[in-house]
Amino acid sequence: MSSLIQTFSPQCSLPYTNSFPSPCSSLGTRSFSVKFSVSCCSLSPSVTVVNGNVDASPNERAEIRLGLPSKGRMASDTLELLSDCQLSVKQVNPRQYVANIPQLSNLEVWFQRPKDVVRKLVSGDLDLGIVGLDTVSEYGQGDEDLIIVHDALEYGDCHLSLAIPKYGIFENINSMRELAQMPQWTADKPLRVATGFTYLGPKFMKENGLKHVTFSTADGALEAAPAMGIADAIVDLVSSGTTLRENNLKEIEGGVLLESQAVLVASRKSLIQRKGVLDTTHEMLERLEAHLRATGQFMITANMRGSSAEEVAERILSQSSLSGLQGPTVSPVYCKRDSKVVTDYYAIVICVPKQALYKSVQQLRAIGGSGVLVSPLTYIFDEETPRWRKLLLKLGL
């Protein structure tokens, strides 16, 4: 639930009645009334209520807050990535929603539902968060205070897509243009779409020229809606597409709303105004960038006989897969022969991607490499993290 912040000075009991949309698992639309009263004694000063607790303004807190998903695959993958970056989350009690990262001082980790992470970034209750881009886009709704700090954490990959049945009136419909031109959709009989994305869905339909569309909201099992006759199409997250195919649904050309994966997102206000947030963000970004760049990279070390470092480097660079990140490192290997120090061999060090590892070793041995050692890399730090410079530009710093 998003943060509820209200200032009031109650003096008496007041009945109140309102109607709310009901939680709906059958994709229908109903409403129900809730009647309640507020009774309390007189309070002379105004009181600020934050999430049901009387507290100071959230802007007065000193701690930096990072919101992480509390459950599911996204939660476990996030904790694994942070651990790989030497930013392990320490939780005293697994049932507690607050934890810390010892390497980042003055940082609190708050476990929340992904949509609540975004909402609380907007409200100022969190400073940083890691969630899917789809969640940021749906619940952030284009809020300018939200800044994507790292847009590709390389897990949680999926896409938000429109899907229609393979059969019936949709059998020969294979693009958004064809769907929009179908004569069936009128003001009296609009295209019915079931989705949990009530912001991105209507926005996408409007942008694609579909004027007569109605939406019903639901969470989970959307693929059954067309077969049950309660929707003509769905808008949902797709990973492999297997579930769509097994339910006789298909994606169509131009029907992808958004490509998504896990991202690091921050509050612009927090980055600029709250002490320590920008420095913490910089360190997190450096660690994430260095680790993700090193993922799938291996360091190869070998000895090679040669007349000079230049001659050895020339041989190495003649092979397409041995150029490394910027070029090979070539160093003399000193050995003693007949009471003299000589340099018949040179040590070479290069970085190669995992998919080219065996080919690189073969090419290295073919030009005289021996004693080949292979080690996985944990970090590759650049002179400056590219995304850090982009972030500073966004902030006008």
C-alpha cells in the first residue's frame, strides 16, 4: 500500500461513506461501500500521520533508504547480484522488513512489494530502489522525480506485450495496424482488454489509434480470459511465450509495449537534497558496473618466446580473438642462464569473453603460447563509470 500522509486537527466523530472498486479475480467490475467513523479527542496542534504512525516529516530522516523486492524470483536475484558485488544484505530476522548492507554506512534496506518501492520513491519514503522497468513505468507513470540510474542489471528479462487469440475473428490479424482497422470495434462494442497494467495499457492503445477499447483489471491467469469470453485480448508480461502458446494466444507485430529487466532507480530530490545519497549511489553504481562488465570475461595468462615485447605483441594482435579489452599486456620474463639474466620469454595477459575462450587458447598456442592459465574475472573497473557521467548530466551537476 502506498504511503498515506494526512494532516488534520480532529475535534469530533464524523461518519464517512465512500465507494471503492472491489478486488476482482473474475475480471468483472463491481463496487462496494465502506462506512466508517473517526472518533478521537481534541488535538490542538496539527499531527502528521505517515503510514498510520505519528512521526516527523519523512524529509527530516537521516538514514538513506534502499527499497528491494520482498518476494519471488526478482527478490532472490537482486540479493544474489548485490552479494556478487560485495554488498551482501544482512537481515537479523528473516521476518523483518528492514535490513542493512555493512559496506554502505547509514543505509537501510527496506523489503517491499515492487510497486510499493516505486510509490515510496515518489512519496520520498525511499531514496533508491531495485525493481523491474515495467514496474517503474506502470506505477511511476512518467514522474519526473524518478531517475533510472542503471538501466540493465541483466536479470528479470521480459517484455510487456499485447496478445490475441489465434482463432476466430483474430485468425488473420497479425499486426497492431490490422487490429486497429477491424470494423468490429465500435462505441457500443469496444475491444475488451484484460490487464494488470492500467496505466501503460490504455496509453499504448491510444498511441496506436484504437479508440474503442475497455479495460478490466486482474492479477494472474490473464491467459484464460479470452477463452472464457470475458476479454478479447490481454496485455501482460511475457518471458518465453510458452504460456501464451499453450493457451492459443499470439503476439502480433507492433504489440510490444515495453522491454523490461531489473533497474536501479532513484529519487531525483533525494540525490540532490539528501546528504550521502549521491555518494552511496556512486559506490553502488561503480560496483554494479564493474561486476556486470566482468561477467562472462576470463583472464588468460601465458608465456611466449620472442625477440622483443613488440614482436610478441605483433604476433598476438595478428589473431582476431586475442586483442583483449584494449590490447595485450606483454612483460619480460627474467631467467638466469650461464650466470647471466636473459629475457627469452614474455608473459602475456589478455581478457576474452567466455564464448571465445577455447578459440582464444587454441590461437595462443598456435603462435607459441605455453603454460596457459585461465581465471574468471570478478570486476573490471573503468577509468570512469559511463552511467555516472550520464547521471550527473541528468541532475545538472
